[in-house]
Amino acid sequence: MSNIGSYNERVKNFSWQIAEKDLGYKPGDVINIGWYCTDRICQQGKGSKVALYWEGFTGNEKTYTYNDIRLATNTVGAFLRGLGLKDGERVCLFMDRIPELYLGFLGVLKIGAIAQPLFSAFGDESLFVRLSNAETSAVITQKKHAPKVRKILDKLPHIRHIIIVDHDGVSPLKDREVGFSLEKAAPVEHLDIHPTKAESPSVLHYTSGTTGMPKGVQHVHYSLISQYLTAKWALDLKDDDIYWCTADPGWVTGTSYGIIAPFALGVTQCVLDAGFSAEAWYKWIQKRRVTMWYSAPTAIRSLMKAGDEIVKRFDLTTLRHLASVGEPLNSEAVVWSQKVFGKPFYDTYWQTETGCIVISNYPGMEVRAGSMGKPFPGITGTVLDPVKNEPYTTHGKIGLVGLKFDWPSRMRTYWNNEEAFQKKFRNGWYITGDRSKLDADGYFWFAGRDDDIINTAGHLVSPFEVESALLEHPAVAESAVVSKPDSINLEVVKAFVALKPGFTASKDLDLDIMNFIRKKLSPLAMPQEIEFVPALPKTRSGKIMRRILHAKEWGEEIGDTSTLEND
Amino acid sequence: MALEGLKDIVLNYVTKEYLEDDSETLTYDSPLISGGIVDSFSMVSLKRFLENKYAIQIPDDKATPEAFDSVNKIATLVEEFVAKKG
């Protein structure tokens, strides 16, 4: 029997108080995610239960019980307090998927500071814009990533501390750096947890915008309520599960469902900090006897590419439930997983701003392969006519996905950018930026983005950010960045580049520009193809017409070109 | 067919372009993809480097994470395509 039981019954009788009651929370109480994920589980008598199985790329392993993570997060919290860090300050976590990332995240929350996780593959420019926008006070990182922080430190006066978690204790530390070893530090048995309330800020995740620089999506401690219940009902997490969320906590899935929800539920989860290979992944599922697996379409398509034969070499019979997030899950992947694993991947839909799953396929409800599913109980979703900004009255029409913005884990604002936050609403509906249609039974079917944002392997990349970075390359006069279809990653970045006089297109220049963006922004933002063009299509007022280039890449109609210069 | 200096050229390129920590040293057998030094996106630029340098085309179905997982494996792959080129 699934946790959700009957979806229709849950919809009829829904209240977020179900989660509040489960968690022993009453309005007005202190609510601190760090405490709920560690101390509370220990108080329930589960201190000796395994909270985290971790394995690194060299095969080194670590296992933490709930009592271990309670102590470790206390220790991190006490160390940060000792440095003078206070509630409300932003503390960035810039690490690979090592235990310190997971434990550091909760330690930051325990002292009431705001956790700002950033993807460790970010280049110095991506890092700079996010740290500078958040006016971050401290960065917790590893020795290998510290050079990127040092490179931009002069421009970041707000940073007081760079905490290096794997410092050998011998090498000289540089400006503002301090070494910290969780293994060597004396465990802190008691930490005064900061008495955060429902609306106290908790997590700041950065997301890409179409026309501006990345925006900091600000969440609060009350987000726990819907992260907990969606993990319980949509992911069907149960007490005896061995759960594997493949997402990196540099992105929201890796925190909402890779840290907060599973630990708040007292579930055992496992983390594999290694690059992707089908063999390594299947081996991990077999070794850890994974029962619930939450992954992404790009990974699933990569596994499909590796073939069916390799699956037979491993015992994957422990898997009981599979779910996917990040991009639309194509029906072929659902059919394939049914064939090779004996069960389908259940697609879930949400975004950084929603903080939790908002539309999903649920255990016990018919999975319609290729569909996003139905709104989570208590969440009202619709498809809006993009002109009238009102819900369509008939089914089957493609429009904007709109949500009534009233569930606990919705973002509260964009950091220092309330104006951008307000622009996300039309006629009382929160506009996700995705297009979809509804069928007669209320299932949503994804139809694409409503803006120029590129969704590559489930990560959003802003064309504006890539174009801005391209302009800093000495050979680039101007550029336009669009998505290009890709069989594995859904979309990849493609750049059209016009060169400055004196530069000639060549394979070496092409590679040089690719590497320039990879190091400056991130591997995700690196154009996988660069097309050198003499000039870019522009309107008569000089604005680059990305949509013409986009249409060309996707084989679509170019549409109205009446404003095109030199048409 | 063994190409002169191939492994060192690849090793130096990977060290220069992808290794963030100067104090880390790579060998011909260091795991590049599974070791998190080169991710699947960055693999595209590494593939492009090899194609430019050795004037070859490596089809996508041969450019797998397994085939790119160490300098030794990359060298084997490059040698195969250089030999095919004749």
C-alpha cells in the first residue's frame, strides 16, 4: 500500500496540518530544519539508525547514524558560531558531494544562518555573481575548489571566512582562510539551536533568468512541511527504505529531496560521489540494496544508451519505486524502465521557486507515460490562456502552467529583487515559465518553456549569462545563445558568434571559446556547438532575434520577420 | 599503432584544462570521468581537443564515459581512429 493511498481521497480531505501533525509542529512554534532532520529523529529513538551511506570516487566509504549526523551538525554549527557567524548571514557551501556538504548544510541551518549551496563545477564568474548578490559572509569549500574563491576574493568584501574542510593542517592558509576537519573536531553534544520560526529564511538557491543575472530564490524553514509530505506521498518514502537521490545539492532537488525531506522522515539515504557510468550506478544500487531511486531523465536516457544487457549483470530487485525530475520524462524512458526494472519511473514536476513537488504521478495512480501527472493535493494548478491570463475552459490547449501560490515551501522572494518576484505573477497565478496542456482527466502534459531559458540535463542555463561571458572573450564581437536539441540532455547550449576584425574562425578558436565559458561559468553553460556567422539577425532597433536562431535549430517555423533588419 | 607522446599530450592537456587543484597529480590511469575530474559536459571539449589535434572524428557512440575514463583509455581510442584514417 502506498503512503498516499487514494489520490482522489487525499485531494478531497487535504490540509497541510497533516504534515504539521506528523512533525509535531503547531503554528507559532520554533521550526528549525536542522533540528528536525537530526535531533528529532534521535528523540524518536532512531539515533543508531543509519542516516547516510556515502562513497567517494576512490571507493572510500563512510557511514553515519542519525546520532552521528546530530553530533556532526552540532559541531559544524558550533564552529561557525565560534567564527562569529550569526543568524541571517549567508553561508555558501561550495563542495563536491562529500559528507561535509550534507552535514554543513544542516549545521548552517541549526545556527539560523542561510545556507547557500552552489554547484562545485561553477567557474569563478558564476561564483562571483552569486556570492556578490547574496553578500555572502562565509564559504565552506574544499582545497581543490579554494583557488576559484581566491581568484575573486578581492571583489567580495563581505566574505569574512573561507572554511576549508580538508585542510591538512600544515599548508599555509591564505587571506581569510581557516581550516576545519569534522573528523578531528571534538563532537559537540549540545548546541543551542537557533529558534527560527516558520518564516525565517533557510536556503538560498540561485536560478537562471532570461534577461538578467541569476536570481536568489529565498526559502524559509516552514518549507519543511511540504517537502516532508511530498516526499512521503509522491516519492512514497517509508521508514525502511534505502533511498538514493542522484541530484547534487548545488541544485534544489539535492537539498529538498537529497537532504531535508529524507532526513526529516528518518530514512536511510545513500550518496555516491562519483562521475556517471551505468556500471557504477547499477553496482551502487546492488551494493546498497536501494529501494527508492529518485533520478533525472538525462541519467535515465544515458542508462538506456548503455543498453539492456548490462542491467542483467546486477541484482536490482530491491528497487520498489522510481521517480524522476528535472526535465520532462519522455514516454520511451517510462516504457524502458518498465521493461528492464519491472516498474516505471514516475515523473515529478517542480522547480527551484516551488521548493517541492507540485505536479506528479503518484504510486497507486495510473502513470500516463510522458505526462507530468496531477497537482499535489492542496496545490491548485492550471493551464492559462497566455493572452487573457485565465484558465482555459476547454482541455487540450497549450498554455502557461499557473499555480495558486499558497503552499508552505513556495519561495518567499528573490534575494534583493522583489520586483522580479512580483513579475512572476499574472492575474493571481504564479507563472512557472513552462507551457503545458491538460487532458480531460486532469493530467498535465509538458510542451516546452515559455522563455529562452535552456534546460540542459535538468539544469537551467540563461542565454543572457552565456552571451555576457562570451563578450569577454577577446575574439567575440557579439553572440546569440540558444538551445539545441540533444538526445541525452534534452537541450544543450549552442552559440552563434560573430568575430571581431582580425580574428578568423578556426577549430582551435572554437575550442578556446568553449573552454573559456566552461571555466568562467560552468561545464553546463559551455556551448557544445559554436557557429561562426558574419552577423546576427537583429531587429531594426538592434535587438538580436534569438527566436529566429532557435527556430532554425529546432526545425520550426521562423514566424514573423517583419521587424528583421535587412530582411 | 602507438603515437609518439600521445599520452603525455593528453595528460598535460587534462591537467592544464580540467584539474582545479594544482597540488593534485594525475597518472595515465587516474579515473577522469568516474573520478569527477572531467564531467560529461566537459567531455565534449576534451573530445573536440583530440579531434582537432589528431584530425580524427570520434563518433558519439564511441565517446562514452568508459572510453574517456583515463589517459590510457583515451590513448587507445585515439590510436584506433588514427589507424582507421590510415
